[in-house]
Amino acid sequence: MANPYSKAFLTGLYRQLWTIRAFETRCIQLYRQGLIRGYLHPYLGQEAIAVGVCAALGPQDYLTSTHRGHGHCIARGADLRRMTAEITGKQAGYCQGRGGSMHIADMSQGNLGANGIVGGGTAIGVGAALSARMQGKDSVCAVFTSDGGVMNGTFGESLNLAAAWDLPVLFVIENNQYAVSLPVREATREPELYKRAAGYGVEGRRINGNHVLEVYETAAEYVRRCRAGEGPFVIEALTYRHAGHHVNDPGTYMPEDQKEHYRKMDPCLLGRQFLIELGGASCEEVAAIEADVQQAMDDAVEFARQSPETTIEDFLEQIGGDQ
Amino acid sequence: MSATPPHDLRARHSSHRGRVQYRTALNEALAEEMRRDPKVFVLGEGIGERGGSYKVTQGLRAEFGAGRVIDTPLAEASFTGVGIGAALTGMRPVVEILFIDFTMLVMDQIVNQAAKVRFMTGNQARVPLVLRTQGGAGNGLAAQHSQSLEALFYHIPGLKVVMPSTPADAKGLLKASIRDDSPVIFIEHKLLYLTEGPVPAVEDYMIPLGKGDIKRTGRDVTLIAWSNMVPRSLAAADKLAAEGIEAEVVDPRTLVPLDEELILASVRKTEHVVIVQEAVRRGGVASDLASIIQAKAFDYLDGPIEIVAGLNTPIPFNLALESACVPQEADIIRAVRRVLGRNACL
Ligand SMILES: Cc1ncc(C[n+]2csc(CCOP(=O)(O)OP(=O)(O)O)c2C)c(N)n1
Ligand SMILES: [Mg+2]
């Protein structure tokens, strides 16, 4: 098989996969130490989806994210310092500590935000695509959603609108097989979620969401075709959460053999394998990337720790007083 | 609703400037803003060729094309979400929801999305979206098409709430709402669309949000009313004048932001207050206005504040029952007599 991927490209993908892994692992620690409060939904196990899709996007593109959104933010190029500051509620965060994990957004990169409402961002993404077309921009919007998000009525409505209006939207269903503890097959009679696309006259495909190159290739094809006016498209990326729904969910309902099966298909291990086998990287080079990421993570945590607290006076001043 | 052929309505825009219909004034505001700013567009159900159920978007499709006057399927939550996404990325959408009752399908998008984005993102983003809708009783449309739900939106920080009572206010406030960077819930009244009134023929007639209006001056009692309760209060005030009672009718026009100073100045002058609200009494805006007045002008009050409001009930279909459920002229007159210590039974 011809290898179309450069070492630099594969290095970039692996660095992002590993950054998300390191970020989430560290966030869980910070949560246990009480530095992060509220809800925290780790992206562990799903890294390849955000990384593969975002690698296919250009700077002019948009994305809308979910409650499990740290991966999308990192893959879109967010600064780890400002992300960590946000998630620890500090003034220096992307949203000045007013959004936190579930609402982190970076408008400057077209990241229209995570969302605390399952399904809440789906239609907003369709609006971004409509707006781009009206303004003559060549932008595509990647709408990240989930197996639970697909069960919400806004998914069908939004997919239908995007299709009726031929909008450049790439719906990415991250099917991690559970909505909290509810398995997909108990949520629907048709567990192959991409099949819903056909009912709206839209092309969709199920892919291995742990395989970053498969995700990238599919997303790149669909993004290209979106730009050619053929959108929208649906990707169902099959994946698995490495742990419970949020930090405090032990996930006892997840069968051991299933967990084991997906641990062998760990997206980071696969990404590392691609870098070594297709990119010709040495084990030392891989270790150097990981050490580098670790250092960036340490630096980000230190930055967040040192950041000043935000105040109610700042907040009220900025929003123009008590509303 | 009306037999007016589509072209007639627009032909009337410029001809006799004397009196303009409320719906025409709204139509002018939309057309002027769309002409001025290519980022303004409208979307909703049946607003294109059909011109909207109340003809507010009549003629816009012909002038601006289907790309900016977008007919949507019946998917309120999602097309409002589309508006929010467009607003976040540089456009200025005006979303029409046919009946305020249907905004209940859209509450997540309005309350959890549009109202919150600016605050959650630390000011990174604005949602310059106008959600036009209409409410109120009076046509026998029964419980799911007659509600006055402004209090729900009034309650949500991050939203502005505009409720014009006259054609001039409708025009000036809609233009200002479209230029505002916050999400604005713009609530029209179904009984007002065919009412007529003068609309200044000046270019870019605008009324800033947060500026109320004295619709009638008077020294004896302050009647606070908005939307369709304004003409009703004015009619009551005319009858009261025959008894020698001069009522001042204060129309806040926008509930958020609220022109507190205008209200308080009138209260300080008349020392008597009646607040008239079509919505059900419980948990309404009137109660909140009463609390503001007693907190800020207690020493000026000569007696308790009266609230005339809808009964705490769904709106019945039967027209006699319907009118019994919302404040009528006679209810307002009786309340004024009561606060002035006159015989309320007359
Ligand atoms: C509208 C709505 N309903 C319920 C919730 C509570 N909730 C948060 S995440 C979640 C499960 C989501 O599962 P899924 O959509 O598959 O996403 P995943 O957590 O697997 O990434 C639920 C029920 C919510 N946030 N929003
Ligand atoms: Mg899931």
C-alpha cells in the first residue's frame, strides 16, 4: 500500500492525540484535588475523532461541540494554558472562567462552543453554515454530536434543514455506545445511526472512530464535497469511552470484555503505530513528543494555578451591570 | 384575516403617510433594515411568497429574494437555532415564530443558548438575533394560540423584551431591535396588526430600547400598560375624563430594559398607580413593576398599587369567556375608581 502521509503530518496527528490524552488524564487528577469543579466529561478513548475531523478542516471552518468537548477544542488548536485556566474557572481562561468545561468556546478559531444541553449545538452549527454561505465564505461547519444527541428531535430537524438547503455541514456522530448508562441498542431499534441520513436524502457512513486516519480520510472527503456544494454529510464514528460518563461515574454497567476489546483498539496506540510504521519515526522520537506534551501540560497547569481569580465586579462590569 | 391584496399593502407605504397600519409599519422596518444592511435576513414559516400569516413580511421575498427571506419547515427549535448560529457568525437574523405559544418548543434555544452565549463565553460572542412573535387573546383562538407569555422571557437575564403598542413604536422599536447586539424577543399583538396610527416619515425612524412613552398625560392616576392594554387603557382614560379623572397612561414599550425613571416620575406626580397586564396575574411583570415602585417611590404612594390582570386560567375558546379572562375597559375603570377612593360599583 502506498503511504500518502508525511512524517510531519503523522507527527501532528499523534501530538494532538497525545495532548488530549494528557489533558484529560491531568484534568481528572485536578478534579480529584478539587481544582476543577462541576461536571467533567473526559474524552478519553474518543481522541481520534476530534483529531481526524479537525485535521480535515481549514482555518475558515466552524465547529460546534458537546458536553464532552475538550478534544474538539484541543484538536482545533486551542492553547492549553487558556483551556486549563478556563476549566479551573480563572480569569485568563477562554471564557474568563464563565463557561467552564461544558461551555468552553474559542470564537477566534470558529469553535462556537461546547454545550451543556445534549443536542443544543446541532442547529447552531447549521446556522453557521447558512451564514457562511450567505456571506460568500467557503466555510464548512463540523457539528459534533453523540449517540444520545441523535435521539433528540433537533438532530432530525437540523439534518433536514441542512439537507433541504444543501448546506456545507458535516454531522459527526460520536457513537461511544452509551448515553450515560443507556446502551444505544436500548435507545433505538436501529443502532446503526448513520442510516438515519438516508431518510433525509443525505449520504452517511459508519467508520472506525478509533482509527485516526480513517476518520481523517472520511472527513477530508466529505469536507471537500461540502465545499463543492454536495453537503451535508453524516459520519458515524464508532468508538468507546475508556471510563464512566463523567469523572464520578465508575461505569459499572460497562462489560469488562467490551472495555478490554476497545482498550486494544486505543486510538492513541493506533496513532503511535501509524507514526512509527508509516511515518518511520523512532521510539525515541515518539517519547520526545510525549515528553514535550507533558511539559506543555505541566506549564498549562502552573499557569492556571497562578492565574488570578475572576471577580463578580469584573463580571458585572463586562456585562453592563445587573441585567 | 384581511382581503387586502398583497401589492396594495406595500403601495400604501409612501402614499398617504397620515395613518399606517401596525403590520405595515413592521414591514417597513424590516424592508428598510434589509436594504440598509445585507446581513439582515428573515426566516420563519410561510413568510416568503405568502408574506406571513399577518402579512408582516409581504413583498420582502420579491425585493430581497429567497436567499434572505427564507421559508422554513415546521421545525421551530432548529430554525431558531439556525438563527443563533448565523448571529454568532456575523449575520443579523430576524426569526419569526408564528405564535408566542410556539416559542415553548424553542425554549432551550432561547433560554439556554441565545441568552447565555455572551455571558458563558466571557464576552467573546454576541447574538444579534430578533425573535419576532405575536401573542394575546381576542380572536377566539383558544388556549394554545392566545397566551401572553412575556413574563417568561422577562425572567431570563440576557434577553431584551419589546412589546410595541402603536404602529410608530412597532417600526421604531423593530429597527432598533435589529441593530441591537443582544437577543431581542419582539412581541407583537394579534389584535394590533390592523390598527392604524401616524408613523413619522423621517428617514431611519428609531426608538431606543429602554425608553418608555407617555401615551396620555394626566395628574390623578398613573396607568401602566403595554401592548394591547395601551389602547384599552387609553379608552378607559377617555371615559374617566368624563368623570373628571385625568389618567396618565405610561407605556414602557420595552420591558427589558425598563424605563424605570419614566414610571417613577409619573408615580411621584399622580401618587396613584394601576398596572394593567393582559397576562395571567400570577408571576407576572405587573407584580414585579409593583415591587419596583413600592421600593423606589413608597413615600409618594397614596394607597396600594392595583393590578388589573388576566385570570389565572388558560384562555377559553368561547368568546364571552375569553373576554372575561383578560382585562377589559370596564375592569380598568373600576380599578382606577378604587385607587382614587371613588365608588367602584358605578
Ligand atoms: C437535553 C439534555 N438532556 C439530558 C442531559 C443530561 N445528560 C448530560 S450528558 C448525557 C448523556 C449523553 O450521552 P451521549 O449523548 O451519548 O453523549 P456522551 O456522553 O456519550 O458523549 C445526559 C443524559 C443534558 N445535558 N441535556
Ligand atoms: Mg454516547
